[in-house]
Amino acid sequence: MRKEKLSELDDQYSKEIEFLKQAQSKGQISGEEFQRRIAQVENEYKSKKQQESNAKVKAEDSKKIEGELAHELEVLEGERIKTKAEVDKVNAYNPYWG
């Protein structure tokens, strides 16, 4: 999903740059205005790309932590079952405790 979002960002950036180049070549905007808008588009692009990259890293980290917690839970469940079996064994052995 995040790769798609980054790809969309790249496409949008390319389209905006191309639009500005065409506008300048047709004389619709001055060279100074072109440079200003290019800088603005580049800054927005870099900012959005950084946000998406950070979100991707955060999602990957969350997924990794989720997997580790699931594994830990499986281990603890196994230990709980073993402990319950030991308690049941002791209770069956000594009728006064149960």
C-alpha cells in the first residue's frame, strides 16, 4: 500500500513539473515565477515523501512488534498449559490439597 502511495506521489510530482515546464515554454509564467513554483513543488514533494517513508517504517515496525508479541504469547500459553498440568498432577497426587 505504501509503495503505491509513493508511486502516486512520484507521478503527481512529475505531472506538476511537466505542467510548469509547459506553462513557461508557452510564456504563461515568467522564469522567476517558474523557479519559485518549482522550488515550492520540490519542497512539498520532499515533505510528503518523507511523511510517507516515515509512515511505511512505522507500519513495518508495528508489524514486527506485533509478530514478536504473538510469538511471546504462544510461548506463554505453552508454559501456562505445562504449569496447569503440573498443578493438576499435584492435586491428583495429594487429595488434601485439591
